[in-house]
Amino acid sequence: RKRGYGGVSAIRNLVIDHMREEAFDLAICDTGPNIGPLNRVLLLGASHFVVPLACDGFSLRAIRTLGNAVFGWIEE
């Protein structure tokens, strides 16, 4: 279990270490429009995230899918 957490948190730890070295207050990670493993790691390591949307049915479906995915990842 520790190995799994270490893998998931490695990118987060790398970003936080770099932010401390450079005295940054904010890191922005631009991700692709999917719920793949990289986005999972980035979203679970984030304190906040922004989702750009258009006013259409595809965006509504996508935000529901993302919400369900994040909820499931947290539960895991």
C-alpha cells in the first residue's frame, strides 16, 4: 500500500519541492481532457482545480463523469 501512495504522490511531491525552492505560491498543471492515470495523480494531489466548460451537453456529461471519477478515486 505504501508503494501505491508513493507512486501517486511522487509528482505532487516533485511540484511542491520545486515550488518551495523557487518561492512559488501556485502551480498550474494543464491536463488533457480525460480521466487517465496522469490526470488522476494530478487531481488527487491538487488542493483546487478548475474545469473549463462550454455551454453544451457534452460539457455537462464530462463534468458528471469527472465528478464521479474523482469521488471514486478518493474512496479508493
